[in-house]
Amino acid sequence: MQATEPAATSPVHAPPQPAPTIKRRVTVMVYEFFLLFAVEMLAVLVYLLLTGNRQEPLFQHGLKLWLFLVTGLYFTWCWRDSGHTLAMKTWRIKVVQAGHARLPWRTAIARYLLAWGWFAPALLVCAAFGLHARGEIAIALALGIVLWALTALLDKDRQFLHDRLAGTRLVQLPKIKR
């Protein structure tokens, strides 16, 4: 069980911070995509070197699992360490949980798994209906992403569904005065 840190440093006792706009959060996700692309390219290189670039189905599935784990480690470590990834830091957005100065590992992992709600339903639809063309997959993913983004409009605090389910929230940090 994760112990909370002293209440004085806890975000629950800080003045309430506003939620970032949906547009700002989606912009962060686009920026995150480019940063994550670099991380995953390095992960693919490591995997291919370790496996000798074997192409059997077992190794292809292993690569997918490896990328899932590397991506999960990237996000959960960033959220646990500082409360934000590089993209979130650039746009002054932080993930917090009431009563905790830092996001507990269990919460960070749950948030990562729940965030697959952006993509998993569309991928399941593609698998169920045998959609294999890039255009069909792109349409399914775009529709799924839009529907998931709309969940923030139904939330009183304008949080996405995965944050609500994980017990976390995104907050907009103030500009640093220079």
C-alpha cells in the first residue's frame, strides 16, 4: 500500500487548479505521439538486436508486447516521477490524484491501462469486422478517439473517462513568471 506524503505538499490542500481545455489536451497528445515515436523506434532497435531480427509469429507478437511494456513504462514512470511527460510539461499540464503528492505506481499503471480506451475499442471493432485496409482502420480509430474525447464533455470537471475511472485528474499549471 502506498503511503501518502505530508499533507502540506499534497495537491488536495493546494488551491484548486483548473482543468486544461480539451483542445490543449488533444494538442499534447499529438506532441506526445512524436516523442513516443522516437522512444518506440529505439525500443524496436533494441528488440531486433536482442532477437536477431527473427520474423516468426512468436517474435512478431513479442515485439507488440515489448512495445506495450516500453510505452507503459515510459508513461507510468513519467507520471509517477514528476506528474507529467515531456509533452505535458511543455504545455504545463500535470496529472494528480487527491491526497497524494506523487501518483502511486498502482494508480499510474491503472491510468495507463484505462487510457487504452482511446484505441482499444476501435481495434476490437476492426478485428471483429475484419477491417484490414489502412483507411478503414484510420476511420475506426478516428471515430473511437473522437468518442473518447467527448467523454470529457459529460464530466463535471471536464476530465476524460480514463482519468475519472483511475481517480486522477489533469490540471493546468500556471505560467512561470520570469
